[in-house]
Amino acid sequence: QVQLVESGGGLVQPGGSLRLSCAASGSIFSTHFMGWYRQAPGKQRELVAVMASGRSTNYAGSVKGRFTISRDNAKNTVYLQMNSLKPEDTAVYYCNARNVFSSQITWGQGTQVTVSS
């Protein structure tokens, strides 16, 4: 069973940067879409960025040009580099893995990102 553990959240000032990490329990990138989602208070969870097994990526319009999803196969880790952060980026960020064959979805526990002066 896939397990995901996020880290790297915290408090940052507007305009600052953070890098989130998502460590998977094994070598899953060849069989899973990997994504980052976020959920702000009182709002629905939304897709932030996704990477397919072939490394193609897609981003929400609100983060395009500021956020970058990447992965390190040797470390079984997916990253979300977040630059030029805005207060509206404040949310709990979740890592997500979707099996391309079974469509089974696994979520991490989430990590809080707060953008405030």
C-alpha cells in the first residue's frame, strides 16, 4: 500500500518561497500520477499541480509561472517549489498519488502553508 508523507510547510512572508516535499513509500512514479492539492479554510480542495509518469505537468491557472512540480526518482520524492507566494496561497497542501491502472488514490496527511506579513 502506498504511503505519502509531506513536509516543508510553514509561515512565509508575501513574495517569499517554500519548497514542499512528498516522500512516497516506494518506487511508484512509473505507475502513478503525482499531484499537489490544497484546501483553504471554508473552501473545497483544489488541484495545484500534477505530474504524469512521463513527467508531463499541468498547473492551476492561479499558480502557473510561480509553482513548479518536480520529482527525484532515486529518492521517491515529489516536490512543489512555490515562489512569489501570495496570502491567497495560504492553505493545507496535500500530496496525492493516483494509480494509472486501478485509479486508486492515496493522500498524504497535509502540510500547512501560511503566507502572511
